[in-house]
Amino acid sequence: MTKDPIVIAAELVVFLQTIVSREQDPLQPTVITVGSFHAGTKHNIIPDEAHLQLTVRTMSPEQREKTLAAIARATNGIAAAAGVPADRAPIITVSKTAVAATLNDPAKIKDAEEKGTRLPSLHSSEFAPMPEPAIRAGVKGMTTVVMDLLPKTTAASGSL
């Protein structure tokens, strides 16, 4: 009678990779990364739940919404196909604050177009985003994380 959340989550991890390769416009860069997968505490006990943490990167709000909808559809569909009852359906939480895509410094893009030079790749020591929007996005992202980690205030006590 048990529905193994590890097996269901593992199937989801594999399927998520097909969203980008099979459903998205190849001219619209999209990334879905499962960066964290946690389930269970003992080798001989099937856990009650599994937690996945994803990163979704897109170049437009429309593409992000399309990708998030595909993730929700896949998550709920795989759970339903495994026989998970509606009252135990997956809980999908999406960060309230999306960070806009960061683009290379426009001078480097112009140089690459005019001279045929290569652009630095992401996560490269040569990558040089424009400072103002990159710092703004970083501060916005970090603020969101901190606000999510802080306990919520209560009106009765007026304290954290």
C-alpha cells in the first residue's frame, strides 16, 4: 500500500530533463536543475516524503511561466500515475521573487558581433555582467532568501 516517494521523485528528476529538450523552444534558453534531493533517514524505512529543490532559469517571464506550468503538470501527473491520493499530492512552492536574467556586458556582445570573438561563458572568470542590474538582482535574491528564513511576526506579541 506504500507509495515510495523516492521512486516517484527519481522519476520526476529524469522527466524534468525532457521538459527543456522536448517542450521548450530551442531558441529560448531554459534550464531546469535539480540541485537538492532529500528523503528518508534510514536505509530500511520508506520515507513519508521527498523534497526536491530546483533552479529554473529562463530569459523571459513568459518562458518562466510556461516552464513552471510544465513542472507542476509533470509533478502532479507522475504522482497521480503512481497512485498517490489527492490528499497526499505533491506540494509545489515557487519563490515569490523571480530574478531577471543577467546578460553579458553590452560592450562584449558588440565586440563579439563585430570581431567574431567568443563571449565568456557563465561561471567563467571572464564573465562580466553589467554591475548595476547584477548587483540589484543579487540584493533582491538575497533579501528574498533572508525573508523566507526569518520567522514570521505575530500581531499579538509584536516580536519575531
